[in-house]
Amino acid sequence: MDIEEIRQLYTRGPLRLRYVPHATVEARKDGLVRSHFLEALLDGEMIEDYGQSALLLYFTEEAHLPYHVVIDYFPDAMTLVFITTYIPSSDLWEKGWKKRKRKSTRKG
């Protein structure tokens, strides 16, 4: 996914934005609002690229809390869909919130 191209499309206007209900519900649970989605889109760091989808990292301005936003891009429809957003758990993410922790395969 070319995040810079998507940002330019959004800034120029032809890109449509959609929010799946799950994204809005999960955002509210963590105290996030729609403006947080756009901040991540415009200024966030892409930490995982899945081709048509991506995971972005950004921080709230108010409390500098990390949050992740998952997006899907449909170039034929000129549409970007916000799939989910959440505050990452330190149980699942390494310090810095950019890498997932590896699951231990050792049996105790």
C-alpha cells in the first residue's frame, strides 16, 4: 500500500472515506473519536502493510497515548475504509507499539 498516494488522494478530494460500525464502536471504547482516524491517516506511521490493507500507528495529542488504525483501500472505488482502531496492549505489543510480541512456544 502506498500511504503517501492515499494521503494525496484524500487531500485533493477524490478519496471517499467509510467507517465500518466496528471501527466506531472500538474507538469509543478506548476514548477515541473520528478525528483520531483522520490524524492517523494523515500523519501516522504505517507499521504493517498487508497489500490492500495496512496498520497505522499514531499518538493522541491530548495524552500521547498510542493507538492503531486498520485501513482497507479500494482503488477502483476510490474509497478508504476504516476497519478498526484501538489502543494497543503492552501484553501483545513490544515497547514502541510497532512490533507484535512473539508468542512463546515453550511449554511449562
